[in-house]
Amino acid sequence: MSNHDHAAEDDHEHDRPLSGPALRVKALESLLTEKGLVDPKALDALIDTYETKVGPRNGARVVARAWADPAYKERLLADASAAIAEFGFFGRQGEDMVVLENTPVLRNVVVCTLCSCYPWPVLGLPPVWYKSAPYRARAVIDPRGVLKELGTEVPDDVEVRVWDSTAELRYLVLPARPAGTEGWSEEQLAAIVTRDAMIGVAELTVSAPEQ
Amino acid sequence: MNGAHDLGGMHGFGPVEVEEDEPVFHSLWEKRMFALTLASGFHGKWNIDMSRYAREQMPPAEYLATTYYEHWLFGLQKLLVEQELVTAKELQTGHAEAKESAVRAVPASEVDALLRKRRAARLDENVPPRFRAGEQVVARNINPTGHTRLPRYARDRRGVIERDHGVFIFADTHAMSRDKKPQHCYSVRFTARELWGTDASARDSVFVDLWDDHLDRA
């Protein structure tokens, strides 16, 4: 799959003559609207949901609570869907959640080699790299190489487990809590949790205690 | 099907490129394509496994040369015509031949509830599991021209049942004939060396979610 041309397109593309997929999608939307099959306002609502309401900040709150509250962490590892639903995060592409805990001797990495399965209610829609051929091809055969390229060198004595999302289970990595965060509030903790750490391709560190 | 979508283990695609501060969508048409796919799916004329199968049928050279939401466009157009919500001629001309349709567009007010359904693929049916956690299995060597969620790299490989997730819709038949064929779905652990040979790390493994019909006792 070719990479996106990030600079070439933006929301003002409708001010210019359309070409390629932009033109075909616009034609399809008018056809489906004309036939009464879709309501453009429902399309706006769908876009708004995943642009502004659902995203990796949800997952970060789950991770922060698991770090701060041992009883919550136990519930999360035992029945992830129910524990995540305590925040009101559930639904499409997150109906059956599994949480994978990273430890000093274990690194979990999530991929979908066949398409783009991803836990929407906690992470939002997947980034382009997650859906791209290089990641889908290499995560299963060379996870250490991919992690190194993305900035994490995994020591030889640490185990790597790759989870290929081939069914309807959706995986969220619970990253190791970084040193130097003792006594932080859940809010402070959530602020340092990144999307990539919850996919399993990044580690979390803090340079200095935040006060 | 042994299509271009089944990418696990391939070489030559280059490095994984992460975009800093990536937006959710990169253009207006991607937003509309995403929403058109979900809104059209709300009619219930197809299921998610049929959606995946539709995208997989994009010719391999085209699949690899196009972006993600172009796959979605291909898949949606195919489903709309196959399920007779639009005609091939309407797609071609962009104009409706007949306006009346038996289905009603989902209004914006119903979107949130539809996105927040708690059950999708898990079933309550009481089907006994064929395998138990810890049991040695071998993934079947199947090469169907239809849909399957058993990736090529795991076929004919030996693994161990890590966890029984319970009873789920079987994607392979659900995509082809809407047959849910309820059965257990498991995380199956394959060592990296079983999959990729002795050059792979002795510590590492790949977990693949597979159903009863993908597995035999090893």
C-alpha cells in the first residue's frame, strides 16, 4: 500500500477539482443520499465520534487506573471488557477485550496481519502505520526488528509475544509503569500513556518527576 | 483466499513509518468513506466478515498499490451491488434509477446507540470445546478461495491452546453463507521457531486467534 501524501490533501479539497478516490467517494455519497440509504448528518455524527470523542485518551485512563488501583488491575486482567466498561468505554470493535500485561521480562505487541483490527473504544481508529503493509508483514516475523526501528531495543533475555488479531478479540497492552511516577495521581499517570505503548511498540519513560 | 491482504511474514515492504501527531483522517474523502461504510452497514444487509471478504477480493496488484480507505471504497461498492442496494449502472452514472428503497437511512440520533452495542460475534450457544488450554494442536493446511481468518503463515504449524475465549461466530462460513456455525475460538500459541525456523528467537512466540474448525489435535 502506498503511503499517504500528507501534504497534498486537506479539508479544503472540495475547493479544488476532485480526482481519484475523492471524486469517487463524493459521487458515492450523493448516490446513497439520493437513494435514501444514508443521511449525511449521520455521516457527520460518525466522523465526529471518532475524531473528537473516542481515542487513545480513553485507553490511557484505563492504564492509569490499573497502575494506581491493584483491585482494578486484577479485574482488568480477569475480564477486560467488564473492567473497561466501568469507564463507559464499550461497543463497536471492542466488544471482547483482552488486556496483556507487560513485565520486566515480557513484551506484548499487537498486530492484525489480515486487515486492521484494533480496539476502537479505547484507542480510536488505527494509525496509518498499523494498517500498513510493512507493519502487518513484519510484526509477526521480525517483532524485535520492528521494535528497534521504532525506538525500543528488547534485550535478549526479555520474551516477545506478538498477538495477531485474527478473530473478534481486541487487545490492549498494559505497559509497565515507568519508574519515577510514584505517588502520581491517575490524571498525571494518564497523561504519559501513549497510543503506541498500548499497541505494544513503545515503552514509557519519564525524565523527571512532575510536580 | 490467498490474497494480498494476508501479509504476515512477507518481506520487501520497507520500514514501518510512524507519522508524528497523526490526524485521525488525512482528507475529507477518507472521513466520508469511513462514515459511508459504517452507515451503509447499519442496514444489516451484510456482516463484518462479508465486509472483510469484499475488501480482500480487490486484485492483489491493486490492493498493494492503493491506500486503506480505497480498499474500503472497493469493498463497499462491491457489497452495495451484490446485496442489491444499488445497481452497477447507478454506481457508474452516479444517479439513482429508482428513489424508493425498502430501507430507511439511519438518522444521526441513532448513531451513538448503534456504535455502543455490547455484543457482536460472541454467542450464548452451548457448544462444547474441542480443545482445552495446554493441548497441542496443528493448524489445518487449508487454502480456500473464499474467506478465512487462518493466515498462511500459521497453516500446518503446531501450536498450543493458550486460552479458550468461548463460543463465537465462525468468520469463515459467516462471510460466505451467513452461517454462524457457533464454535469455540482460542488463542493459539506458536513459537517463533515453529513459524519461522531456527533463525528466530527461541524465546518469542506469536498468538493467533483460531476456531475449532481451523485446528486438529497434534
